[in-house]
Amino acid sequence: MLNLILFGPPGAGKGTQSERLIDKYQLVHLSTGDILRGEIKAQTPLGIEAKKYIDKGELVPDKVVIGMIGEKLDHNKMAKGFIFDGFPRTTTQAKVLDLLLAERQTSISALVALEVEHEELIKRILHRAKSSGRTDDADRNIIENRIKVYHNETSPVIAHYSRQNKFIAVHGLGTIDEIFERLTAAIDRL
Ligand code: ADP
């Protein structure tokens, strides 16, 4: 299986590139952000709980997010692999993901991190806000908080996979096509 973590701060382009990568490599896209927004839209108890955190730019508690993942893996038993987008976002989530995959006789192939500088992230998210309708995209303070949370809580996930020699950095500035080329070049070397 090809199991990729597409990593990077909010606004790095994970969602955009995931869509292309799933097409090219026939992978299942697993975006915890998308799943959570679906739960919010359906007004499930999980969605109502998650919304409190998302609207502040905070992380949803690990146990809420982790509960969603095993189920998704089992629903896609025949998959050629997965793209994890927006997950794992803490080292706890990373450790649990490794265990869930090991139980299913597979593992992470690589963590591919899109690197984009701070001001560009803000610019992209504010631009996306015009069409996304996402409350967490519309306010500069909330965006700043999401980036801060990324640095404090999420970026340690890089060290976790560096120790397993699975970390690959990709320059995230340029056209969507250029960045896709860089990603596929890195993935094809695996
Ligand atoms: P972005 O990468 O632009 O921040 P996402 O859709 O990945 O967008 O995430 C949006 C929000 O959903 C996050 O700010 C967070 O509150 C919540 N979220 C998504 N994935 C996770 C996760 N794995 N752990 C905790 N919270 C999450």
C-alpha cells in the first residue's frame, strides 16, 4: 500500500494537492477537516462538539478525531492506499495512526510536508474565505491562532516520522502544477 501523510500548515495546499494525488495514485482521501465539517453540517453530537474548537482555531480533542479514523480505514479495506490530509495533527495522533496501520499489516510510506511562509498562508486562507464559507477562514486572528497551533502542537509530528526516515520536505510556492510535479517526483522515488 502507498500511505501518504500530506502535511503542512493551514493554507499550505494540502486539500488541493490531495485531490490530484488521489487521482494519479488511486488512493483514498482521508481528510479529518472534511469529515468534521460534514459532521457539523449534519449537526451530529460530534459535529456540535467539534465546532466549538474549530471556530476558535483550536484542535479538536485527540480522542474525538482518533475515533473517526479506524472506522474509515475499515470502510476502505480494498484501497491501494490512503492520503491522510490534516491528520495526524499531534504526536499522540501519529502514534495511534501507526498502531492502527500496524494492526492492518501496513504502515506510513512517507510524510510529505508542503513548506509555505507565514504571510502567504494568511493571504491564501483569506482568499479562500470568499468561497469556502468557513468561519475559521474569515478572521485573521483565528487564522493566526491556527498557524500558532500548527507550530506548537502539529509540527512535532515531523520529528516523529523523521526518526523513521519518512520525512520529505517539498517547496510549496509556485503554481498548482509545479507543486504537483514536485510532489509526484518525491513520491515516485519512494
Ligand atoms: P486547515 O488545514 O486549512 O486548517 P482542516 O480542514 O485540515 O483545514 O482543519 C480545520 C480545523 O478542523 C482545524 O483547525 C481543527 O480545529 C480541526 N481538525 C481537523 N483535523 C484535525 C485533527 N486531526 N485533530 C484535531 N483537530 C482537527
